[in-house]
Amino acid sequence: MSKIDELVEKYAKDVEEVGEKLDKTLLRAVAKGCGPSLYKKDTSLVAASDKKEVERVKQNFCIKKLGIKDTPKLDEGIAEVLKSYKKRQKQRAVVYYLLVKRFKKGSVYK
């Protein structure tokens, strides 16, 4: 099993704990899209309590990657995703996957 496949298995458990229906193909695509950041502890996590980090997720992932407009609904959606993912250490790939699902942007990865 490759390293990315091992990580996807780990992430799949987190997605299921959130109660989100799992699309493993999409999860793998999102994880792969994160690139080398998944392999370093610090960059593989999203610091949900750090406003600058949340703003980076918003700007670099939601707006630039997913093409979502910067509106109050975007901020609400990010807050909902971070709240629903109850683990203290939030895996970046899982947060991104949940955002993709929340905003119905799976087509970006197809």
C-alpha cells in the first residue's frame, strides 16, 4: 500500500466520524491535490483556532482552487465544517474534502 493510500484510509475514518458520506475517490483526489504538505506534521494540519490559518484556507483553497466567491456564506460554511470536525488536530485533507462536499465542488477534482 502506498503512503497516499495509507493516509486516505486514515482520513476516511475521520470523514466517517464527522458523519459525512464518504466518496473515497474524491477524498483521494483532494488528498493528492494537497501535495507534499500531507507528509509534514505541521503542514498536514489546519489550526482552526488561528484566524490567519483559516483565512489562508479561505483564500488559497476555497477562493483560488474551488472558485467560490468571498461572501458571508463562505465564512459560514468554513465555520460549519471546522465545527463539525470535532478532532483537536484537524487533518488538512479532511478539512478540504469537507469543504468540497459542503460547497458541492467535486467537479474541480474530476
